[in-house]
Amino acid sequence: MPIYVTKPYLPPKDEYLQRVSDIFDRKILTNQGPEVAELEKTLQRFLGVKHFQYVTNGTVAIQIALRALGITEGEVITTPFSYVATISSILYEHCKPVFVDIEPHNFTIDPNKIEEAITPHTKAILPVHVFGYACDVDTINEIAQRHNIKVIYDAAHTFGATYKGRALASYGDISTLSFHATKLFHTLEGGACIVREQDINARLELIKHFGHIGDIHKTLGINAKQDELNAAMGNVVFKHFDEILTSRKIISKIYDNLLGDCIIRPREQKELQYNYAYYPIIFKSENQLLHAFKELNKNDIYPRRYFYPSLNTLPYLSSYEPCPISEDISSRIACLPLYTELNETSVELICSIIKSVING
């Protein structure tokens, strides 16, 4: 069997099918049905937040977050080290992404470089908690308040992580989550917005429902609602979340023990309770990475280059902004397979291949 970088967690089939049977009996498939309502309440309580909106996916979550904050033009400061959906959302909302380079230890946006990128056209800062590691939320908040701009966190990787005693996904004016099937918690497909202020939450909920209530049309909206089948999967998967987290932690520790100091890993953050969302490693060079991938692929093992390329180099952007740290890291970083069913024998094989490449 091929070993991919990730594999969706599937709960016991009978648990999901029971909920599917209930959905068939109720004949309610969408428009805030009981499965969606249950999931929103469960996750709101789990994350300890006031306002939680379950939406179609993590990309739409960023788009409607921007729109709910009234950001439909101008500049949005963001990171070049992320999945492309981060800047796609900015561009789709007719804004210009302004890239600020990353710090080299956890690959999050460098807060010391944000302020120099702010102009009269800056509307928001959109950092990413990369791989579930925390951005410098305190410094970013201070900068945003000083310049009266909004902060939207792409928190797609953060579910289950806490920082300074609260959910990492609870910082900023809005934080967005992804519940794509490959995430450690998923709803087949899905996402969420966690909103700090009541009035913004009400506006986001309106946008999520086409912008109207009954026959009263109030604003431009979109269909960002979720359906009962996806929510049902989320309700079942959540009951097994402790099991998922524990298994990923165990696998990560096996990697740690086997690889030791032969590879570079992100720096541990003292106040972060990590969620083991990914297992990134950095090679000495891009050639070494490509050699390792070639050897791993020979054994039907398929890691991924998360994240490559550095987003500031994309060909369809209007201009190129150098981000040397991101460009360097993105050329040398890879995420190794990590999922609940991955066994120790497979991890040992992966590590032995990588070590043989590194040791030449």
C-alpha cells in the first residue's frame, strides 16, 4: 500500500451511518439543520469562543472574513509561506497581498518586519499559524491597534492547539479554520470562522446566507452554508478526537527519536500545547530534498513539499517582492507522512531512507 503524506481519519462506519439514517428520516439536508447546529455548539464549547460559524471550507472562510470586516479593496499584509488558498482568498476579494518574510524557526510571519510594510492603503494583517505553530500574536495585536487595522488569522492548522491557555484559533478579529478531509479534525469538507465581536459575527452570518433574511435583502452575500452529511461526519469524528491527537503525538515522537539531530525541525514554543498537525523537516539543500523524495518514492512513500513554492514567486502576481527566508525554506522543507493508521514499521523505513540520503 502506498504511504501518502496524510490519510483521512474515518470513524467507525456504523456511527456515521446511524446519523445518515437519521438525516434520511428527518429529510433536512441543509439550511442549519440539527447536525450543523450540534456541531457548531460542540466546537464553540470545545474552543472556548463566543462566536463560531461553520462554513463550506477554509478558503471561503477567509473570503467572507474579509468581506465581513468590510475589506474589499486595498492591501492585506500576509505571509509568503502558506498554501495558495491564503492569497487566493485575498485576490478574489479584490485586495492586494503584500508579503512580509517569515522568521526561520517556526516559519510564521516575522512581526519585526510588519510595520515597515504598512502603508495608507493597508486594511488588514493576515498571518498564518503555520503547521499549528503560533504567530507572535501579542506583537501583531499591538501593531494592529497602533495602526487601526484588522487581524485575520489563517488558523487552518490549529484545531486542538492552545497558546497561552486559550485556543490558538481564538486570536485576532477573526480566525479561520479548515476541516478538509486531510486535517487532523475534519468534516469531509468544511471550515469555520471564529469571530470576536458580536456585530461582525452577525454580518458574517448574513453574508454566509446570501446576504438576506427571508425576503429582506441587506447586503451582498454568498452561499457559505454547510450541509447535514458533512456536519454528521464532524460530529462523529469529534468523539474520537482525543484518540486522533494521541496517535499523531506517538508517531511524531517516534520520528523524533529515529531522526534525532540529523534533520532540522521547527523550534518548540514553550506556551504552545501542540496538536501534531504536521511533521515538517528541513533538508540542507533542495538537491538533498529531491534525492530523498526520489528514494522514498521508489518505496511507494510520498511526502509533500509543504509549502512550495514561496507564494511571492507565483507567476500571476502583479509584482515580485523578495522574501529570501521564505524562498530558502520553501525549497528545502518537506512534510513526512503522519496519520493515525501509520505504523511504526513504516516510520522506521521512512527514517532509514532519509538518514541514508543525509549521511550519503
